[in-house]
Amino acid sequence: MASAFDEMNGADGEIREAYAALKRWLDTAPPDHLALRRSQAELFFRRIGITFAVYGDSESTERLIPFDIIPRVLTKPEWTRLEEGLVQRVTALNAFLADIYGPRECLKAGIVPEDLIYRNAGFRPEMVGRPVPHGIYCHIAGIDIVRVGPDDFYVLEDNARTPSGVSYMLENREVMMRLFPELFTENRVAPVENYPDSLLATLRSVAPKTAGRDPVCVLLTPGQYNSAFYEHSFLADKLGIELVEGSDLFVREDVCYMRTTEGPKRVDVIYRRIDDDFLDPLAFRPDSVLGVPGIVSAYQAGNVTLCNAIGTGVADDKAVYSYMPDIVKFFTGKDPILNNVPTYRCREKESLSYVLDNLHELVVKEVNGSGGYGMLVGPHATKHQIEDFRRKLKTAPDGFIAQPTLALSTCPTFVASGVAPRHVDLRPFVLSGADKVRIVPGGLTRVALKDGSLVVNSSQGGGTKDTWVLDA
């Protein structure tokens, strides 16, 4: 694996311009001061209850995501290119989803194999031939970006179902402004606090035609035991909309209503944080107590908008991801601005043979995996882990893809030993409305806190950083 690009020091060891002011501050800030500020940040997060749950963890059900007090910095030209690429990619994703549930032109043209769609766990036959409000399927997308050089950015993953993490982006900025106001005086940092306004405008813009002038939006949560419940309640509060569970809603004559102290109130837009399977016991899993009976009928009748649409999970699939460059070209007529990481499809005989011969060098992922689970990082794996994956690949190759082990870029991070480089990725959040696509500058930077680790997922011990896009 090649050496990682250092976002502060550059390839030649010279401080890059974006980090010049931050480097001067780091050089003059005593370690005790940084340690104190880190403790204050942790106290802030504990007081307001920013936690997430780790399923299957017998020792702790709620954790704080570690927060690093040294921000990641991007220049305006860097962000402009990323923004253009993100808009292009999400536009193509929405066109792709509309196509596979509609005319299926990309399947007829052989851009994506038919069986990869029809046999996909995220594909919903119930949505075939059913238009969605304003033709938008993926209203909120989280696109994971990695960097390997000064100008080399790649899309690592598309999160088109129910992407999470935006609350940490907002809270990270708030705590940084509280603890280090002097840094924001010295640096012109683009704001992110308008994200809730952008999200609400997006939700309102996709209200069904039957909605009134002031569409009623709600956020549907599985409840307090969900790993991302803090984010659900946080966003509902910031948006000024009701946080509801399935039992708070009901459907009558294909119209969705919310129970209130003043009687039933019609609901026009549901920002749902519940997976398809649990959304409606009449349409999907009959044992679900989290969803709303009849909501799919109301949706298909055009009386309520679901954000994101039912069936977007097919675009989360990592095998489908491998076709995204062709999908972007097919639907936009242009080459992708942001490229994919080179990907081996284990469903293909030649690729499988290569992967099996090079497991020690590759990253192998389950096509439906998430959160850093179900993954092999070859260079850091034991012989037993490699052989275990070899058996899995031989038994069910269709369930896996493989990629080269990228040297993710590093950013300065405050760890026990002081300031040291750690690997990072970036999740910008893209909002697609009926009127336009909105992206706040920056996103959620995730950092692998363990020395040498490439796994940034919070469930695997990763942390987060504030992400700065310099306005100047």
C-alpha cells in the first residue's frame, strides 16, 4: 500500500496553504490547552446526550462518538469540484432508480445486469410502474468520499436509503465555535448551520399535489431504542416538525393522519428513518409494530410523500455501486466527475479468481454490509480471518465485492501521544428537492483513531471531526 497523502503537510512535507493558519495555531497551542478543550468537548456532548447504540455490545448500549478537536480543512476550489461531482452522481442515482422501477432502459441497454437488480434485497417489485411524487426517489443521500492525493477524490460508497450522521456534523461545528472562537475569527469558514432549513425546504418541495400551501412534515422514528434515535429527535427539533412513531399515525381512505390533542391532522411528507421492511405490516413484514398500516396504499395513491422513497436500498448495494460510472455516463451523457474506487465483482469468475489469489492485499466487503461490519481488510487481517473469508467467497461469491486497499489521506488528530496523522473519509449530505439540489459545504469527516487503522466507522472505534470549507 502506498504512503498516505498528508492533507496538512502535503506530499513534500511543506504545509499546504489551506492548513497554514491552523498549523500556526497548533504550533502555539500548549498540549495541556488542547487536552482541556477535548475534555470540555466531551462534557458538552455528554450533557446534551449525543450518543449512539452498538447492537450486540453486551457491555454498553450507548456510547459517545469520539470527537477530535482539530478540524479538517478543504479549500473552496476543492469543495466546488466535490459539489459538482456530488450533484452529478445523485442526479444519476435518482434517474437510475426512476428507470429500474419504470421503463428499465438501462437494463435493456445492458448497463447493469438484470439479475443484479431483480434478485437484489433492496429492490421492491411493489414499486414497479408506480410513479413517486415529483419523480424523486433519493431526497437525502450521504455519499462517502475518500482522498488519496492532492486532486484525487473517490466515491467509496453511496448511502441512498436512510443515511445518518448529519447531527454530528452540526453538533461538531457548534462545539468548535464554542471552544475555539478565535479560529473562526482567523479563518473564513463556510457555515453548515443552515442544513435544517435546507432539509425542511427540500421536504416541503416534494409534498404531493394534494397537499395544502403549508405542507405538514413529520419525522418517523422506530423509537428510543434505535441506534440513531438521538439524531431523529435532534433533527425533528431543528426542523420544527413532529417526531412520531408508527402508532402516532394512521391511514384512512388512503390519506395519512397524525393523532393530536386537537384531533386528526393530515400528514403530507414523512421523513422516515425506518427501513422498508418495517414500514407497513400490510405491505411488507406483517410482524412489524414500527410502521403504519396502509401507508404504502396512501403513498401509491399519491397522497403522502415518503423520504426517501421505498426501494432506494437497491442503490446502496455495493455490487450496483461498481456500475455507477456507467450509470452516470448513461443518464447524464458525461463522464463521472468523481470516480469510483476500482472494484472487483466476485460474482464474475475472473474477478473472483483474482480476489482469492490476493486476499492479503484487498478489502473485501459484503454487498449489503454497512457500518464496517462484514468486511475484511487484507493487509491487517490474520491468516484465520483470510481463510474464513476465502470460504465465504467460494460459497457465495455474489454476496461480495473487493477493492484495493487505498491509502486514505490523513489529517492532524489530537491523540494520547499528541498531534499525529490519522486516516479520514468524508460524508457530504446531498438534498434533492423538486426545485433544486442542495448541499451544505463540508459534511461529516470520520477519522480512524487507531494508529494505522483504515476503519473510520463509529461502530468500529472511529471518531468524527468538524469539516471546514474555507470561503476565501
